[in-house]
Amino acid sequence: MTTYGWIGLGNMGGPMTANLVAAGHTVRGFDLDAGAAAEAAARGVDIVGSIAETVAGADVVFTMLPKGEHVRAVYGGEDGIWATADTRALLVDSSTVDIETSQHCHDTSAARGFRFVDAPVSGGVSGAETATLAFMVGGSPEASEEAVGHIEPMAGRTIVAGGETTGIAAKICNNMMLFINLMAASEGSQLADRLGLDPQVFWEIASVSSGHSWAQQTWYPMPGIVDSAASNRNYDATFRADLARKDVTLALDAGVLTGVSLEAARLAQRQFDRLIDEGLADKDCSLIVKYASPDGGA
Ligand code: NAD
């Protein structure tokens, strides 16, 4: 049995920690949001009031936080992980962050005597609930191997991508493809509808045809077709629009650095910008379907 320290119990961290508890492990969790903490407590996580209490006696410490700035604060703050954890603990960041933040975590962890891996995830809230997430791990071979064992109760597949920050690089590229595919599913769903196709029938055709994608399968932005889609629940977020914008922007920034042209990603970013400008940053990213719909509604 392992003792996990876990910081960030939101849409993803909540169900991920529930799977650790279900597998018989002890999880001590911390979140600034009282609602998120209460939900995790109901699923068996021991809620504590500080990072220091979270990491005390932990074999492994996970962070599942929104953005790079949150990860830097939780690691580097005066009472943060580096200041309060024992170097015996393996440090794992599963947040989707920029490569510079991840490299900073690797470098500072090493300088302070910690083992650190970047281990972002794919599979959404549904994958977190069903313990079928794909984890992509970057770090030293020894630390990565150690992390794989701790990840197992939450994962469908765990792939070691390579050295430091390769997990996060894979995640940035993957999510750029996801959000471009989401645009395709949004526009395809609306055009099929206006061409008089039964939405369910068209979804079944796309599912066995070349329009198939994870976004089309899991987030199809029309109500009543796919159970896991936010379209069934008034677009309450499983993946917030502002986090989707963050991920596409991470890819665009990497494109500038590497000279790779990312026209489709630029279009996706523009759609998330529109949602944010309309005050819909905390709604689900699949609400971009409204921009394809002739009546602007979904
Ligand atoms: P979320 O906003 O639902 O959860 C993040 C949690 O972190 C919140 O509960 C927030 O209160 C907490 N938090 C923020 N700062 C904190 C601090 N200083 N100390 C303690 N808690 C703090 O976000 P999420 O959807 O769970 O996503 C988390 C990460 O996983 C993001 O980087 C996201 O891009 C990535 N991700 C999300 C999904 C998805 O489908 N939602 C899928 C894969 C990866």
C-alpha cells in the first residue's frame, strides 16, 4: 500500500484520486476550492489544509493543477513542495503545462535532491472516472519506472516518452490534434443536421468511417448522442474552454519556437477566445459548436 500526497482535486484530480482509494491506497489531498475538497472527501480522500500536511510521509506526490503558474507556485512557494517534502518522495506532475515550467520542475527538483517526472494524461474526465487514462511519462529511466508503478491504478496505458519534458511535449502535440478534431466534429455535426441527416445515424456513420476521432466519440457536441458529452448537461465543463485555450496556445508557442506552421491550431485558438470573450471561459470547450450552428445555439 502506498501513501499518495495529491494537490489539485478538480475535474480530473477528483476521480483520479478516487481510483487510488478504490485500489486500497491512502491519499492525502489538498485543494484551495472547498467544494472540490468536499467531493474528494466523499470519495475517501483524507483532506488536509496545507501542502506541508499533504506531502508529510508521502511515498509519491502528484500535482493536477490548471496551469504552469499554479504548478510553479505549489512547487516553489515558501511552504511549497520543495520546501516541505522529504526527498524520499517521488514527485509527479500530471498537469498540462508549458515545457519551460516542466523543465524548471526537473531542474529545481534535481538541484534539491528530488526525483521528478512529468506525466500528463489524456482521456478526459470519463477516462479519469474509469481508470483508463493514457499517461505519457518524461524523466530519467529510473524515476519513470518508479512512476509507472504508482500510476497503474489510474491508467489504461502508460507510455514512457523519453527523457525530461518528453511527456509534456507529447501531451501538447496530442491536445492540439484533439482540439482540431473537436472543431471537425462540431462543424460536421451541424452541417449533417442542416443537410437533413438524423444526428444519431450520422454519428454512427462517422464512427465507422474516416470522420472518426476521440472528440467525435466522446465529446460529440449534440445532445442525446454520446453519454459522456457536455452537450447533454448544458455544456457544464468536463474540459473548460479556458484550459482548452491554454493547451492550444502551448502548441502555438512551441510552433513559433520550432518554425512549424500550425494554421488549424490557430483557428481553434480563435474559437476558444470567442467563448472566453463571451464570458464562457468556465463552460465546456465543446460549446464552440455554437459558432458552426446557423442560429448560434447548440
Ligand atoms: P480543474 O480546474 O477542474 O481542477 C484544478 C484544481 O486545482 C481546482 O480544483 C483548483 O481549485 C485547484 N488548485 C488551483 N491552484 C491550487 C493551489 N495553489 N493549491 C491547491 N489547489 C489548487 O482542472 P482539471 O480539468 O482537473 O485539469 C487539471 C489539469 O489537467 C490541467 O492542466 C488540464 O489541462 C489537464 N487535463 C484536463 C483534462 C480534462 O478533461 N479536464 C484532461 C487531461 C488533462
